[in-house]
Amino acid sequence: MTIQFKALPTEGVRALQRGGPDAYGLIPERKISDGDGVPCRHCLKNVAAGEAYLVLAYRPFPQLQPYAETGPIFLHAEPCERAAEAEALPEILEGSDYIVRGYGSDDRIVYGSGGVIPTGAIAARAESLFERDDIAYVHVRSARNNCYQCRIERA
């Protein structure tokens, strides 16, 4: 099976970069990166030291419901190119492990699908989850802070 790691859609990111409101209706905060641990969820690369970035609340679900987690993410403050949809692990996934969890077509967690997975095993775990008919897509989240990193879909 082939999978694709997917970054945030450009249209929504550009609105945030222009000062549009985040998931809580707030204007994203603007900061300067020290180059350590500031992963942009649009280009799926780390924001380099000295570059401006945004901190904002993001909800990677189409509507509010009990499983629609909202949390902090980072984006480049200036427009960056969206990462190509690819089978290769994105640059931002440089930690030792991540939460990998499946969601159904109703955008709710599929119980029993989540786990803390070593980074090198993320793709294999996603492929095994996609063998199940009840998994529509997978999220990769920080194992330490539960922050959304990216989405994985069947190719």
C-alpha cells in the first residue's frame, strides 16, 4: 500500500498568514524562531533561526464535535510552499516518537488505533492501520505535547 503525508491546505494557511483568525477566533501570535523545534505544518520544514513564525490554535477537523481536538501549531509567518504529498517522512518529524492515530469517515477517533510509535515506524504503522476498513485517515501528533503534525492518507 502507498500512503501520502499531507500538509495543511494552502488556502487556509494563507488566510492565517494574512492575519485571519485561528480556531479560537484569535489573531495568530507572531514570534521569531531560535531554530529549535518550530515545525511549520504547511511546508513541513522547521522554521529557521531568525525567521518569523506564527503560533495559533488549529482544529484539523471540519466541524465541532467531541473528538475534534484543537491545539497549538506553528506556521511560517511569510508564505512558504506547501509540502508535496509524498510517501517519504516529512522533515518536521525529527523526534524519537509520535502519536499515530486513526480516524473514521465521521472524523472521530477509531478506538484501539492510536499508539506512540517510533519515528522510523510511522509509515509502516499507517499502512497497517489502512488495512482496516474503519480507518479513513491518520493523524501524526507530538508524543510529548499532543500537537498536530500532519495527516496521512491512502495514496
